[in-house]
Amino acid sequence: MPPGVLKHLKKRGHWGDFERYYHEIPRMIAEPDYAGQNPKEPNSVELYKILSDHVILPIKLNIETGLFLSSFYTLDNGVEKIQKRLRTGRIYPFSFFTNQAKS
């Protein structure tokens, strides 16, 4: 993880979320519940995992260095926000992508 991300996590108040869930990152990447893209970040993907909180793992693509974790945070009012993002098409259940790949 780039050093700037650690600084970002502390500055934005996400450090506690990171400490609580960082050990889950491999599972969040391998088995996300939802995936989507922030419309303001075209070279990124957001992976969502429902743990005891709704955790978002934004991952960005740097053309030169590859993928990197850009932040890590939980959603306040997670159920409502996820439902809204599903309705607007910002995110999809991850099974949507795996089923598309099989077709």
C-alpha cells in the first residue's frame, strides 16, 4: 500500500476502520459482495464487503504501477446506501460479474 494511502486513512478518520478490518482485505478482494465504480474515478473499482459493518475497499488503477488500495472505510447507513447504489446502477452484486464471465 502506498505511504500516501496510510496518511489519507489517518487524515480522513478511516484509520480505526482499517485497523479493525485490514486482516479481511484478501477475503474482500477474493469474495466481494458488490462491485462498482465511483463515477468521479474512471480508473477505479469499488469492492464492497458486508462484515459487521458495510466496508468499502476502493481500488484504483495506475497505468504504470497497476492496482492499489486508495482508501478503506465503512458506510454510515450502509444498508440504505447500498440499496440506493444498486438502484442507480453504481454497484452490482458481485455475482453479476462472475455470471457474465461464464457466458
